[in-house]
Amino acid sequence: MIGRAFAPGHITGFFEICDHSDPRKMGSRGCGIVLDAGITTEVKVGAESFIELNGRREKAETSRWVVNALAAGARVEVRSRIEIPVGCGLGASGAGALSTAFALNRALDLKKSFNELASIAHVAEVENRTGLGSVMGQCHGGVVIRKQPGAIGFGEIDRIPAEALPIFYIAMGAIPTKEVITSTAAKKKINISGKKALRALLREPTFENFMELSKKFAYETELASSRVRDAIEAVEASGGSASMAMIGDTVFAVNIEEAALRKSGFGGVKKACVCHEGVHML
Amino acid sequence: MIGRAFAPGHITGFFEICDHSDPRKMGSRGCGIVLDAGITTEVKVGAESFIELNGRREKAETSRWVVNALAAGARVEVRSRIEIPVGCGLGASGAGALSTAFALNRALDLKKSFNELASIAHVAEVENRTGLGSVMGQCHGGVVIRKQPGAIGFGEIDRIPAEALPIFYIAMGAIPTKEVITSTAAKKKINISGKKALRALLREPTFENFMELSKKFAYETELASSRVRDAIEAVEASGGSASMAMIGDTVFAVNIEEAALRKSGFGGVKKACVCHEGVHML
């Protein structure tokens, strides 16, 4: 049997790291946008086991973790088509893990529930320190507020009612999530600023407020590089609003013409839309 | 300002009625399918207040309840375009209430969160006895298992990982939900059978099992009329599977050719697909 699943990309605007000895309960609070660009994974039982990302065999640690957790030694060919940059704060590792889990479930007829599969993807992220909360967003669609940390069934969410707005982004470089979330100094600033942002967002859960609070978070935590700050200011000078995708050297922007963004000269501009579908079978 | 929102239709396959003095905690356990056909509602502030369903002014009790709860006396013109039959177990009242709540939030700039709006729609259903659980499904998309009753933020769900399967349905007539869920005799049978079905589904959360358990529920509770049973058997004779949409004199079927269903002569066949988007802004 062949299993095929799609998991959307996800941009976190701000977050707070929440440690826990149980990886299903570890995660983050915060808020992010689910995107209609993501990862499509096809799984079939094969003669050997491998993971191919856009046609090239790769280590793909987080997806590999999911395969090890679910396939129980079966040989599976995993092929992922990735529409989003990797390591740039677009939730690629979470989308890879989720789409792999859902496709494997069908290919191996595992009969797992949605929450069981999503929980395995969340734990894969946490164990590999590639993410803390994207998977929760990617299970739902829309603009997802993570009120309590953890995998689906453990964490708690709300959402900002939002249209399928176009989101432009410029990925200027990768930042290893692991380095940031395991640094004590960074974590302290993140948690002070992230907690404050969440409280303010819950008082006024609008998309405009989310953009404003995300920018404040990027500056306060000093996670925004100088070129990220320059790009944010260029967007604002054109009348739009922007912030940094957590965690990558990536700017995302709304309410701006694509042409204006291209002219700003910060690199290749990509477009996606707010997506109301979470991970699902194809 | 104009607000526009879409809420999907929803077919419950089986359920258990869960009473509670707090309407946010009252609801049902069970499982149902979210459909890509539903209700689109547009709201704008106007000179007078009315609700129009497909161009005709109607009482629309459940949506009216939502307007009263949210509009605080403001005059609003509410126009809903309905793609699903009303009163036939397709979740029309829930979709009307949800899309009205989300559109109103934008039109009146209420700045409510997704969960706040969805909770109001759930309470509107419960108070008017037009439904007990559809709203929870319609918030999520997919094939939604309601493990614990109540509004979003109170209830608890899981899902069956499912493709965007085509679902055919034949609405043969309306059954007032209120009459069924307030009848002591019906309720007893519903709760015995529904509880058993949920337990069996959680042991094997697959779409095939959902169809099988839904049919068993429809027969055991004697909610299926003789023509519903005849239609289910006709579908099975053609190699498909079918059950009854709760609560309506409606049969839904999968894994069958539309032509075979039309030939069966039970009335107009409509098609929708499993939808992975819950209620959202347009």
C-alpha cells in the first residue's frame, strides 16, 4: 500500500520555551501562521529503507526518528517533496515528521489515530531539538495560539480568526533551532519576552496585534540579525508589517505589494497564504 | 466593515448525549465527517437587523441566538448562502451559527478569539436543541472523534486520518433534532449504542470501522427509517458502504459509483468530499 500525506509549513512569530521531563508535555507557548506551502510525503514498503528529500537521499533526523518509532523494522521508502526552505523558521522539520507519520500509517496499515501520529511527530521534534511547537500549529491550520505547551492531546490552543492572507517571506539564511533553544542566555530573554507577548495577544487576538507583538519579540530577544531588522524596516517604510520567522534568518511580511518587496533587494521573495488545513492524507 | 466566513457541513455517524447544566460542557460524544459543502455567511452593519437564508428572510433561531449574544443591539444584515439541506443531519444549524459568529466578529470588529466564537455557536445549538456536537467537528475539519463533550476548550477530540474521500448523500426528509434528543426512550437507546460504538472506534480509528459502527448504531437505536435501511442495503449490494446522517432522514454512502446510487431510485444524490478545513474567514 502507498500512503501520501501533506503537512503545511508554519511560521512562529513569538514563543516561550516550556521544559518538561515528558517530551509529550515539553514544548512552547506562542503563536504562528500555518502556510499552504509545505511538505508532501509518499511512503511505500520497499526492498531497503531510505528518506529522499526532493529526490536526494538525506539523513533527515527528525523524519528518521518517526520512521524508527513507527515502522517496527519494516523497510520503507520515504520520499518527501519540500516546497519550503529548510532551517529557516518555516517549520520544515515538523512538516517532514508529520507528513512521514501520516503516510507511514497508511502504507503500513497501522490504524493509529490522528493524535497518536501527531504526538509522535511532536516528540520527534522535541527529542531532536528541531522544534518545540510547530507541529501543534501544523495539526490545526489558521493562525494558532499555543496557550499550553505539548503535543496534541496535551497542549492547548486557541486561534486568531484570519482570512487566507498572502504572506511573503525572504529566507536569508538558516539558524539551527537547537543552538538557540539550548542556550541559557537566549532562553532567558525568549521566555521573558514570549510570556509577555502571549499575555498581550490573548487580550486582543487579532492578526495585526500578532504582527506587532512578533516584531517586538524579535527585537527584545535580539534574535533578529541586523539584516532582518533592515528588511523589517523596509517593509514598514512601504506601509506593510513584518517580523522574523522563529527560528531562521527569515523575514515574513503582510499588507505589502510583492513588487515593493522585490525592489527592497533583500533576496528572493516567496509567497504563501494562511492555510486553514492542518496535516492531512492525500 | 463586511465580514465573510465559511463553515463546513458535518454528518454525525453515531453519538451519545451528554447532559450538563453548563451548556458549554453539555454536548455529545461520537464521530462525524466534515464536508466541503456548507454555509457562507456575510454580515454587514445595516439600517435594520435581519437574517436571510438563500435570499429569503427567515427566523433562523440558532443563528439569531448568536446575533443576540454578539451584536449587543447593533443592527446587522446577515446573509447566508446554504449549500446543504436543512434539518436533514448535515449540520446546517451549526454551520449557520458558526459562520454567523465569525462574520459578525469581523463586521463589528469584536476582536474575539476562534474559541470564543466557536463556543458561542456551540451554546446556541445546545440552547436551541438543534445540535449537540456538530460545531466541535466543524471547528476542525476531517473525520472528527468527539471523545469528550462540549464546546471547543471544554470538549476533547481526536481524528481519523482520512483522505478527501467523496461522500454521497440522499436527503429523504427532515427529522427535528429536538424531538429525538429530548425523548427519554430514544435517549436511552442512543446512549447505550453510542457509548459502545465510541469505545470500538477508539480501539481501531479507521474510516471503514467508522462506517460499520455508524450503521450498527443507526439500526440498534431504531433511528433508521425503513427507507433509510432499504437505501443502506442497496448501497451495500453495489459494493459500497452506507449509514444514516444523525439526525435526519438521510443516507450517506462511500465507495460507490454515483451512477449506481442514482439508479437505486431513492431520490436526488448529492456529492461532497471530506474537508480538512474547519470554519474560517473568507
